[in-house]
Amino acid sequence: LEKKGIKNLASDLETVKSTRQHKKDPLTKEQALTLLSSIDRTTEEGLRDYAIIELLLHAGLRTIELERANIEDLRTKGTKQVLQIQGKGHKAKDDYAKLTAKPYNAIMDYLAIRKDAKPKDALFTSLSNRGKGQRLKTRSIREIVKNRLRAIGINTERITTHSLRHSAIT
């Protein structure tokens, strides 16, 4: 451009430097086992939280995918149990996550307590007085996980709900 007498206005600009490193750390196997074993599964809250954490750790789901999940999204595909998911940026539930026995059984244990739940109902619901029975939002899911992590002594910005997804992937 400068040969034609036009100055390149962007010549002094620097490009943004991005890193390929994750900003969140995965849990170690020991931390994940400690987290799961710390949950009292004799209560509805414990069964729900255990199922949420099992899904995040073993299926690598995002919180938004958990928020959008309904009971009817649990399916059998061939010989595998799956959860139909509406992924980040998608308008339909056009993908699925394979469920191993642990998260699937955890979900079934939780749903067994929700006797009046219907297929179109949210998979995970609030137990608070104000929102009892309403769909858990991503903020609530993050709060549940963060409180469970704090309860076992993990309280760092580097380990969050998204860290459980990283744990599943690694």
C-alpha cells in the first residue's frame, strides 16, 4: 500500500498475544474421589449434587448443558445410556453425551426420590424454599460445586466447576 502513496494505518498495531494454556486446573484423581466421597447420599440434596458432579467429572458436560437437560433427554442409543444435550451455541438438542454406569446410576438414584417428576421436567431442580422444583440455573450449579469443593478444602480460583470438565477430558 505504501508504494501507492497510501500509509498503512495498522502498521504500528501489535497483535493480541493469546496463550494455549487453560486458565483452570483439572482436579487430580484423588481430589475427584475425595469430592465424590464427601457427599452424603442419604438426602435428596446429596443425591442431586452427587449426580451433578458425577456428570461433570465423567461426561465432561458444561453447566449450561446440565441446566438445559430434561428427564426425557436420558436415552438408550444402541447398548449405551446417553444424555441428549443442547451444546453451547446450539439451538437444538442435537448432540449427546455417553453415560458410564457411575453417572447414570447416580442420576437414577436421584430421580427415584423425585417420585412426581415427569419426562418434560428439568433433570436437576432447586430444593430451596423460593425455587423448589424449578430448573437449576448455571449460577446455582456453579455455587453447588464451589461449596462442595470448599467443604473438602479446595478454595482457589484455578479450580472451578469448569475444572471438572477439564478433569473429564484429561
